[in-house]
Amino acid sequence: MSDLGDLLAPQAIFPRLLASSRRQALQVMTEALAPAAGADARAVFDAVLMRERLAGTGVGEGVAVPHALLPGLKRPVGAFARLDPPQDFDALDGRPADLVFLLLSPADKGADHLKAFARISRFMRRADMRDKLRAARGAEELQALFSASPRVDAA
């Protein structure tokens, strides 16, 4: 795993996801990601919503990283969307999110989940990468940005 591209399901990359709410955005993303995860779409959606109820997943600077642990997954898998318009994910800075990376991980591999989450967080924390993600022109360009990201394992 040399980059974040290994986490992304190609069919779950949305260059412009029109969503009127956080819930709608998550539903579209989980429906697209479920087949790649080998999971039931409703079960994925329910797990993500349950996690969202615990605490917002907005990390600031217009970024959200909703996530959930699911039994039966083999490895972490993710989806990415640029939301139009941005939606409230309860970020500490109060800014709605337009860049959303949804992460699903095996319930029995908490360490793998934490490592994947840390990789995503480090990538999305970089202002230059957020700018590039916002400027990308399509799913292929977005995938290329994630695939070109260097992997850093230190947390």
C-alpha cells in the first residue's frame, strides 16, 4: 500500500455529488461503496449513520472523514466525494464539508482502521492537496491525486 489510491473503490469516486443533506450524501456514497466492500448497502449506511450520531466527522477546513467498522470486511475500503453544496458534518471550525472521504474497515482489525484513518487525515490536512482535490476535473484526476500520495506510516 504505497498511497491512498489502494483504499478507494473506483466506482465510489464522485467529482461532484449533488446532495441536499449530509444523510443524502452518505447514502449515495455507501450505495456505491457497498459492492466493493462486499457488504449490504443498507448495513453499510446504517453503520455509518450510527457512527455519525456519536460525534460529527468533520475535521475542519471543509473536510469530513465519516467512517465505520463492519464485520466481514477483508480490508479497509473507501469512497470520496466533492459535495455540492457543502454539508455540515459538525466540524470544530464550524465549516461545512465539501471534501468527504468515507472509510469502512473490518470490525476485527482496529489497528488497520486506525492506520488507514491516519493516512487519510495526514493527506487531507495538507492545504495543497485540498486545493488540488477541489480543482480536479474528474474521477480519473481525483484517483490520480490519491494514487500519487506518498504513504507515511508514522502516526
